[in-house]
Amino acid sequence: MTPGINAARKAGIHHTIHEYDHDPASESYGTEAAEKIGTDPNRVFKTLVVAIDGKELAVGVVPVSAKLSMKRMARAAQGKKAVMADPNAVMRSTGYVLGGVSPLGQKRRLKTFIDASAQQFETVLVSAGRRGLEIELAPEDLARLVNGRFLPLQQE
């Protein structure tokens, strides 16, 4: 059980857990998840934590098949510049290790933005809080649980 799964259960959100054997040599956790679960990589979303203007942390949730646009992320968070957050700051803030960061059940709730492409699917998958564990849920339920907003976040 992870804080992410507990958050979904506590909220009464319909969800499905997918567990797979994580390969420590894997370079891309999200792509590995899509392959091992056997689903469209456009439905599997990665959770990326960025620093806005060098201070505030925010979360961008984008398909594993896409790249996060730092310009769009900065604009979404009403900042000027976004860069990937320091890994130690990510772990302290979320309570999760890299490769297993879930948008759900984070230690400190960060502003969260979800790529608008999620809305085209009945369900999406995000990390459930550790490598080798994904949670599948409706995009609207994800947004409600993290108080997130849907915006275009992918690099073009």
C-alpha cells in the first residue's frame, strides 16, 4: 500500500492497480510500465516535478510518449521559468523516490497540471507511488484528487 493508493481508496475513487516486475536497468520508467502492462503509452502518464522561478515546486503530468514543455509549465504555474526540480527536493516534497513519484498522496500538495490529452481517455495510468506499480483511474478523478487543472503541457 502506498500513500497514492490510500488517497484513492479514502476518496472512494474507482481505480485498478497494475503491478509489474521493474527492471532496475530501465532508462524510462513510464515506457517500461506501458510495455509491461501492455497498454498504449499515450495512456500512461509520468509525474514530473519542476521548480518555478527557482523557488516554488509544481507538478506536470504528461504522457510517457511526450516531453513536458517548460514554457507551458511555467505559464500554467504563473511563472516565468520552469526547470526540472532537484531530485532531493522532489523526494523531500513528495515523499516518493524518482521513477515512483505519484501525483497522488504526496507529502506536501503541490500545484498540479495535467496534460489535456488525458481527457480523451476513459482511464489513464500514473505511478501509484513506487517503481513497478501503476494506478489506473478516470482523468477527472485524478484531477479532483490532486486539485489539478487540464492544460496543454506537451512540447510541440
